[in-house]
Amino acid sequence: MSGLLEVAGVSKRFGGVSALNDVSLEVAEAEAVGLIGPNGAGKTTLFDCVSGVTVPDRGDVFFGGRRLGRAPIYKRARLGMGRTFQRLELFAGLTVREHLEVSERERRADGRLWKDLLGRGGIRLEESERVDETLKELGLESVAGSPIEALSLGQGRLVELGRALIREPSLLLLDEPSSGLDSRETAALASVLNELRARRPISVLLVEHDLELVHAVAERVVVLDFGRVVSSGPLAAVLQEPAVQEAYLGATL
Amino acid sequence: MTEFLSFATPGLPYGCVFALLGIGLVLTYQTSGVFNLAFGAQAYASALVFYECVAHGWPKPAAFVVSVVVLAPVLGLLMDRGLYRFVRTKPVLVKLVAALGMLIAIPAVFEIVFPAGNLYSPPSLFLSPSVVYFHIVGDPINGIELSTVVLTLLVVLLLSVMFHFTQIGLRMRAMAESPRMVELAGVDADSVGMASWMLSSLLAGLAGVMLAPVFGDLQALNFTTLLVAAIAAAAAGSLSSLPYTFLGGLLLGIVGELLSGYLPSGQVLSSGLRPGLPFVVLLLLLLFLPGLRRRWTKVNDPLAGVDPPPAPLVSASRDRSLRRRSRIGAGALVALFVVSSLTWVSPSWVFNLSQALALAIIFLSLVLLTGMSGQISLCQATFAGVGAFTAGQLAAHFNVSVLAGIVVAAVVAGAIGALVALPALRLGGLALALATLAFGLLADNIGFQYSWSGNGQSGISIPRPSLGPINFSDGRAYFCLIVVILAICILVVSAIRRGTTGRQLAALRGSELAAASIGINPTRAKVLVFSVSAAIAGVGGAVYGSLELGASANDFNTLLSLVFVVVVATVGVYTVDGAVGAGLAYVVLNVALSGNLTLRWSNLLEVIFGLGAVVYALHPEGAVEYVKRLTLERFTRRGIETEVLA
Ligand SMILES: Nc1ncnc2c1ncn2[C@@H]1O[C@H](COP(=O)(O)OP(=O)(O)O)[C@@H](O)[C@H]1O
Ligand SMILES: [Mg+2]
């Protein structure tokens, strides 16, 4: 199989609403794909199906050639999926630093109860250094010790990004990472993502309304409307298509 | 047929009462988000007041008006306005502790007001229980069966008229079935909530007065355990359907009596199964009713908002020098405590303090489970019992040293804990609490009755441990051993808190979804900590049993589990010192109150902890953290002042 991620004919209904209808798409190794479409198009639902939050009614998700079926969220994370959430999901009560520390420990996957009991469960130097690095990359050093409740929405999004990144996922699912960020922060986010991709091969599926960010990061886009893929290809070409314009106009009207 | 009927009809009063209480549970749960475990206690209060009024020569109708029509709704209204409405958006644990506090405090308060001691043969409402009024197919129907059925039918008739034709009734029913929709439709949830509290409490009061004559004497315990059957009934209605709840309650009452009729008598299983039936049914429903599972995992709390993050612990905000000073201070205090206990403290107080520290070990299990992982267990006393009986039986039958027995006790309790948690955990907070409650009551009624485990009321003996030449039958020596074991348990809990598991738990408490998205397996982490917590409780139980030289099923009954939760929550569930403080407070208050007070005021302890639970519900940090915060504020203010002066 060619793609790292393959979504094959996925459908999902919520009561009478058909959130996804026979959606297929592919993200290749080291490729960045934008997923765009009006509100309610089913983008978040697709992320949920891919990351294991919900189980699709029909269709399959393949990751690295493996059929995921009903694999739970944490197993998919261990296979190399990282994601952020449109509605922030932060660890209330923990500091920014602790967010990254938890995730870094999970990457190493060597935390055991018996190690805790022997007093060997504390943060190690190598872990601490990686956390510092990630904090620096994202420009979060100044708030490292702050409780998460003290952060702005934009900083919260960066913490979620860092928490996913520090695990070194092979696929990163970003759900509207720029909402809540101002234009300067958005530009910074774009450069963080591009630097990251220049350093090591990572696939990105990016849900985003800010088309500039999509343009800066993604090589091609997939357009979703009413749970269906209505178009895909390079951003500029896709935006010319009548079906896409209709979807967006319909949404803005 | 006659035999069947003669077995079935005595179940009718029970069934009716289960059904009425179940309806009350569903109504109040859906309209105010609180699962009111105190309805049984309210039923007892009304029954007690009715008894007292009749005993003072009042005519029964007047007694009925006072105890049921007036007292019951007023009590419900007071609870709603004074407590429950403040906790409706709080986490499950807080609501549960608030309800448990009421469950414990209400009977105690009423027993202080009406100090009559043992109240035998409670009066019936209007028909005599010993008179047979007529026969159905040869089966005699006595007064209590007749009166409960007639009254319940009347109530059901009134309720259905109300639910179908009056505005407030329609709103209540709509809210019970879909609380969000009603709130969206702009109905004032507060007034509907008040109305349903009054109505439900009225039903509870009526149920109490109706059922009282069935019991030989009037005891709070009889009524509080009724509630589990009511919970099972509510579960049968998936916590939302009033008709199914009613049917479920009725069936439960009747099947219970049928079982006791048809099962061979004289064996533990058959004598325990009838009282145990509601718990078995509840466990099975929780585990296997898919609709219920969905409802419980989706709308865990109909009105709950997002859990507010717990305030950071005081220790987190102390600076280094202050932390060092407070650590030295604490060390000195512990040393002083231990040295005093070994020298000038009287042997009887050494025993009391040993009790306190043994309890502290059990309480520590709650700090780990509830404080760190946000889970609720209402059967920690049962795990303690498992530990005590394991150590005792090993010593008696296999001549295993009690010290080794304590280790095995930890393993056995931990394994049973994992078995209980594994299926129940998928269901989330409230369901886990109820499943553990059912498990605890099942152990009371069946598990601990066998001679190979707790041997029922008679209990088993548990020797003191010995280690080489040291024999711990001396009080002071055993005290030292308890201090060491407690210290080990404290180290275990702190190591878990500081290690990977502790951070995983903190993450899970913050957001389970996000924790899973970075690769944390939520079920594994929670089962693990539940199991370790059960193991610690098992150690505490074994230590406690050995201190007392023996233990019976009564020493570890489920009511005690409820008290434990309330005590630890009141004193402090987030820190290790909270557990130790809770152990000391519990024992010292117990000794002080039971030694110096008449029987009447011995209930004061329950009132204190019941009210403590109320305070907890409003300020969940607990007494120990509160005091620490105050001293920290004093210290830092003084620090600032000295800085300014310099
Ligand atoms: N848990 C849910 N229950 C019911 N409907 C849902 C749920 N999640 C999403 N939907 C519906 O599915 C559709 C797609 O939603 P979503 O995936 O969030 O869209 P997007 O992320 O593109 O804005 C919407 O109509 C939404 O109302
Ligand atoms: Mg979305």
C-alpha cells in the first residue's frame, strides 16, 4: 500500500445526520494534506474516526498498511498517530511542562509500576532536555511552569501541538490549530510546522479555515462538504472549482 | 399455586417500597443531578417520627400528617436548598459524598432528638399486620400487605394523574426523560427541582411508615439498605423510565421473597441470597444492560458542567525554605508522637493510637484511589475485611506467620480489587460507586458469612505477628510495627504519585481523551490503581484485625465503607497527611464521645462527620489542606512584612 494513512469508504451517521458519507482519502509518507470545508462538513468526525474516538459505521481506516478496525485511541497513538483537538483537551491541574513530560514518558513507553515503587519513576535528565527543546521550538519557555488554566487559547493550542509532537508521531492530525491565534502567531505556527517537516519526515493532515496557513503547509487539499469529498488537488486549482465555491458560498450566505 | 402465592405476597410490601423509593431516585437524579443515597435515611426519619407520635398517644392520622405529609417534604426541601443545589455542577465524587453525609447524619440527628433506644414492633399505618383480612386462592392477605398495596396503587394513580395533566408534573416527567431539552425550552429547572425533591421525599417518608411494621424493630440500618434495592429498581428503568423503575422495584420485592421460600433453608447461600438479591441484580444490571451503560457513559450527570480543576495542593505553592522548614517540623512532630507513645502514654491510649494508625492505612487507600485517581469506591472496608480474614485464616489453618499473612492479604485484596474494577470501570464514576456498594453488601451478606472467610457474626481470631525473637503481642511493640507498616504504605503512595503512574493518573483526571491520544491506556491505569488501593486497604484490615486479635463480618461492613469515604473526604482526600489526620480524628472523636457521653449523644460522631461531608461538598479541599493554606498565608504574609521592614 502506498499511503501512510488510508481512509477507505468511511461513513458515519449521528441519528439523522450523515456526518461522513463514503469518504476516501490518502495521506502519503511525509506528505501534508489540508482538509477544508465549511463548518459541519464532517472534518472533526473524520479525525475522530481516524484516531479511534468513534468507530465508523462503514468503511475502514488503514495506517501503515494495518487495518485499524476498532483499535482504541491509545493503541493508535502508540502506532504513531498524534492529534490535537478543536475544542481544547488539556490536562487541567498540570503545568505546561508537565503536559510535555507525561507525553515524553509515553513515547519512551518504559513507565512501570514497579519502577515507580522503587523510586525510579521521576523525570530523567534526557527527558527534561527533550521537553526543554520542544518548549523552545514552540516558544513556550516563558510559560513552562504556569498551570494550564493561566494560558491563552492560542498558547493552549501550542501546548496541544507540543504534547503531540514530543511523541514523534509519523502522522499528525491538526484540528483547526490556528483558531484563537492572531496572524503573527499563525505565521509562527506555519514556520514551526515547516521546520519540523524539513527536519524529519512526518505526515500531516490539517483541518484549517485559514487558507493562508493551509497554503503555507499543505501540498494539496481535500474538500469536504456535507460529509462527502467534493474535490481534491492543489489548493489554487481546487478553489476554482464550482462545487467548492458553492460549498463555501453556501456556508457564508 | 397457593404455595407460590404464599411465598410471593409477603414480597409485596417490599416491592412497593422499592418501587416508590426508586421513583424518587430517578426523579431527583434527573432533575437535580444528585443521586440521593439518603432516601433510605429519610424513610427511617419519617418512620421514627410516626412511631414517636403514636407512642405519645396521638391519633394515627395526625401522626401521619406530621411525619409524612409535613416532615418528609420539608426535609427534602431543606436538603435541596441547603446542600444539593450547591453541588449539582460539581464532580460525581462531591455529590456522592454530600449524599453519604446525609445518609449518615439524618438518622443520627433524629436519634438524638428522639432518644428512645430500641423501638419494638412499630405501629402500622391503618391495618393491623397480624390480622388476615381475606384470602386469594387460599392465600391469606394480612393488613400490611393489603395496606401497602392499596396505598401504593393510590399513589401511583395520583402520580400518573399528576404526570399527565398538571403542568409541574409534565415538566418533571419531561425533565426526568430528557433534562437538556427541558432546559433548552426555558423551564425554570430550579423550581422543578424543588418540586421533585419534595415529592420524592414524600414518597420516601410514606415508604418508611408503610414498611416499618415489617421489621421487628425500628433501626436505621434496615432502611438504609433498602436503598440498594431502590437503586436496582432505578437501574432497571435505565435511570430514566418511571414505569420500568416501578415494575423493577415490585419484581425485586416479590422475587426476593420467592427465593427465600423456594431455596433450601439453613445454608449461607440461601439465607444470604434473599437480602443479597438486590445487590446481585444491581451488579448484573450495571454490567449487562447495554442501554444503561450507554446512558451512564454518555450523560453521566445530566446537569454537571465541566469539572473545575482541583486547587493545586498547598505543598506545590510553598517555596523551598518553607518546605524544608515544614518538613523538619513534621519530622519532629512524628518523632515526638512516636517517642511519647513509647514512654509516658498509657497503654489504653497506645491501643487507641494503634487503632488510629491502622485505620490510617485503610484511609490511605482512599487517598490513592479518590484523591489521586478521582475514582470512588464504597467497599474499602470490604477489602480491609478480605485482608484481615486472609491473614487470620492463613494463621489458623496453615500456621503462616501474620507478617507473611499481611503480604498475602495485600495480594488477595489487590486481586479481588482488580476483579471488581475491571468490569465496572468502563461505566465511570457513579456506576463504579454503585457497583462497589453492591459488591460490599454482597460480601456482608454472603462472602463474609462462610466459616472459611469471616465466619459471620462470630468472626475469627487473628493472632499478633512475631518476627524472630520479637513478639508483637505487647501493645507498644505492635504500635511500632504499625508505624513502620504505615510508613511503608505512605512511601508506596508517594512513590506512585511521583512516578509514571501518578502522572498518568493526573493526566487522565484532566482529560481522558487527551491522555489516550498520547498513548495512555485509561483502563489499565485505573484498574492498576484500584487494585493497589484494594491491596493497601487489605494490609490495613489485616493490621487492624491483628491489633484487635480477631475480626467478624460486622467489623468490616459496608456502612463502615461509607463512613470511611465521608471521614477521609472531610479531613483531606488529596494528601497523605489527610489519611493520617482522618485516622486520628476518627479514633480520638470516637473515644472522646463514646467514653463521656450518654447513649443519646453517642450519635454525635455521625452528625459531626455528616456535617463534615456537607462542608466538604462546599469546599472539597478538606480540613487538613484548609489549615495548611491558612498557615501558609500567615507565613507568607509575615515574610512580606519582614521584607518590607528590612
Ligand atoms: N457526537 C455527535 N452527535 C451528534 N451529531 C454530531 C456529533 N458530532 C458531530 N455531529 C454532527 O456531524 C456533523 C459534522 O460535524 P463535525 O465533524 O464536527 O464538522 P466540522 O468539524 O467539519 O465542523 C455536524 O452536523 C454535527 O452536528
Ligand atoms: Mg470541526
